[in-house]
Amino acid sequence: MAAANTSPSPGDQPGQQPAPQWTVIERDGYRFPPGLSLNLLFYLRRRFFKPSNPILLFEHLAGTYGRIAHYKLGWQHIVFLNHPDFIREILVNHPQEVIKERTQRRMKILLGEGLITSEGDFHMRQRRIAAPAFHRQRIAAYADVMTQRAALRRASWHAGQTMDIGAEMMQLALEIVARTLFNTEVTSDVLQINHEVNVIMDLYNYLISLPLAEAYLYAPLPGLTRFRRARSRLNGVVHRIIADHRARVGAADNGDLLSMLMASRDEEGGGVMTDEQLRDEIITIFLAGYETVANALTWTWLLLAQNPEVAQRFHDEVARVLNGRLPTLEDLPQLRYTEMVFAESMRLYPPAWAMGRQSTAPVALGPYRFPPRTYFFFSQYVTQRDPAYFPDPLRFDPERFTPEAKAARPRFAYFPFGGGARQCIGESFAWMEGVLILATIAQQWRLSLLPDQQIDVQPKITLRPKYPIHMRVEG
């Protein structure tokens, strides 16, 4: 092992603070940046993972080593990236040399070969089949569903009422996903899907931390037993919904996402989705279209309550643009500040809080070169709070998302929906849903935060509030 000359981290933007001086470590023909010097398999788990919050590790690495850091867990090389250029390299410039890392691949035990977890040619085929369901013209048809459901939700509230805003947003998002995905109300089947997904979500950190969970999935361990039972019940209800849909609709496109997926064909190969593939995509869309949007809205209401000047400008825009009527798809271009509020909320509290990839071949990043099977992690939560790109990063400031401010930042300083070939297929759906719901509820109500609450994050598959967030409804 030999140390090369020190050099700054590449890719720093003009005007940023100078990067620390790195010592490049050469080993076995590869070059590694500095980082945690010991093999900290047990130390890291005890120090950072005991609170079930791996964000603490990422914040430590970013705060100590800056843009890139290397360490080992057991025999595995792990690299944490906190620079937009490096993140772009992995997501955009090396799609053939990287795959989903183990933690995300382990989601297959819930999501199967859905769009989030599948790889390679199979993933591209599934994306081609699913793409028409997420075309802009298609999702535009769901705008009225979103505003009507939000209007019904706000009508169920009354002035002075206190409530758990997270639970309210979850219920609203559940009603919307039931209508858009299945063309139904929140039936007992939809409620059961929601229940079983929540059971599995509560076990998620346990599952990903368990060595060789896939190999020992049927071991008589309490957590695995609960997971198997929840997954079995989940599979049963989803397959029943698919069968019922086929019986009622056949091969016709009935306007909902499920019938669209059933009717779609691969333009290149001509194939259709099997029932098992439909199962995987239904659960993937359910999780992505329900859990993530509900959490994003919950954090947004919290931030608005904590920042009354921003909230006032937001309410003023809604009143001016809508003049008392429900918002429509055509109003979105005029609800610019509302969109900026939603964007800034997802900067501070991104529903997808971290991503990872594993290399299948040597990968070069700047002056560094990493061997196959290296794990690369990057965190939206950490990078989107970097003062180099977002001065005074903990301040809630929607003005960061004016066209001029966005153009001045590197592309991957902000990436709540990922990027590259695997960028979230439902991104347009989520933006439309978030803005329309915010505007609809804000027409009638303001929400204030009850005092003396503990606010903290709970990073599971998505970034949830760790504790209920209680708010008061005000006229």
C-alpha cells in the first residue's frame, strides 16, 4: 500500500469553499479516497445503526470527509458520495457497470421484480410496458380525482379540530391510489393491502440488517415469520384483485393504472405482463404512489406551520389563482409558488432519502478507481442539505426553486426522484398530486402546529415522521 500526492476532490463548483486535501490511497491497482481507517463492521453497527437511523452515518462521513469517503464493512468496499458530479457519474454515466446495491435488491422480497428492484433487460422491458400508463396525457386524467378527494377530506375537518396530519395525508393518498390504480373506493381489499404493507415496512430495517435474509427467509425467527405471513396475505389479496379485474374488464383499458398495465404490450417484443409481474408492479406503484406522496405532504404542512411568512405567501397565491374554485390541471403553471413550496419541502425531507449502487466492473471517479463489487451510497437527505449548494441549508426557503436558482446549481445537488435511466417513472404524477392537494386544502384551511412536540425522522423505505405530528385546523 502506498500513499500518492494529496489532491482536492474534483468537480467542486466555482465559489464553493475549498475541498479538503485528500490523500489518495493505492492498493492492488485501485485508488481509494480517505475515510474510516478501521474495518468497523461491529463498531459502525453499534454507533450508528442502533437508533435505526443510518442517516447519522452519512452525516458523519459528509461532515468529516466532504465529497467522497471510503470505508470497509467486513470484506466489502463502501464509498459514500456527496458531490453532484460523482452522483451523476454513477447514475448517468455508468449504467452498465452498476446495479442496485444489496439493501435495495433486498426489497425484492417485498416488491418482486417491480420497476424499483428489477435490473437489466427485464427492467427495460417492464419500463417500456408501463410507460404509457405514466404519459402526461394519461396522468392528467387523474387531476380531478386528486382535487375531488382532497376537497372531501377538507370538508371532513372543522375549525379548532386537532389531528395527526400524517394519518390524514395517508388516508387521503390511500383514497387517491385506490381510485387511480384500481378504479375503486377504499375497499376492504385496499385496506388490507395498506395494512400488510405497513407491517412489512415496520420490519424493513430488521430485514435489511439480517445477514443472508433471502437464504434464511423461512427460518423460524419471529421477524421473518411476521414478514412471511404479511407477504402471503398481501399476495393473496393482490392476486384476487387482478383476477376480479380480468373478470370485469377483460383486456379493455378501463381508465385505471391496473387495466392500463393489463392492456399494454411491449412495443419491441410484443409481450404482456404476467399475473406475477402485475403483482410486483401493483405493490411497487401502491408503495410509491401512496407512502411517498403522503409523507412529502406531511412534512410540507409541518414546514408551512413553522414558517408563517412562507405560509402567507402560499395562501395568497392559492386565493389569487383559484378565486374560490377547485384547482384543475390547467392551474398548475400559475401555482408556481405552491410548487416551489413542495420542492423545498422535498429538499429538506425527501421521501426517498438515500440510494445505492453496486459496481459489476471497475469504476473510475475523478482520480479514484474502485474494484468490482464496490458499494456506492449517496443520500438525498445529506446532499440536499449541503451549504455549498443551499446556503443556510436548514432554512425553509422556496425561493431556492426559482428557474434562475435551479439553473445555477449542478443537476444532482437536488434529486428527490433519482436520476438517469432509472429515474422515477411516476415523478410527474407525484408533482401534480402534491401541488393539487396543497392548493385544494389551503383554499379552506390553515394548519398550525401544536406546541411541545418531538419532531424527528424515521428512515425506512421512505422518510417517515418518527412521531405523530399533531396540528390544529384554523379557518
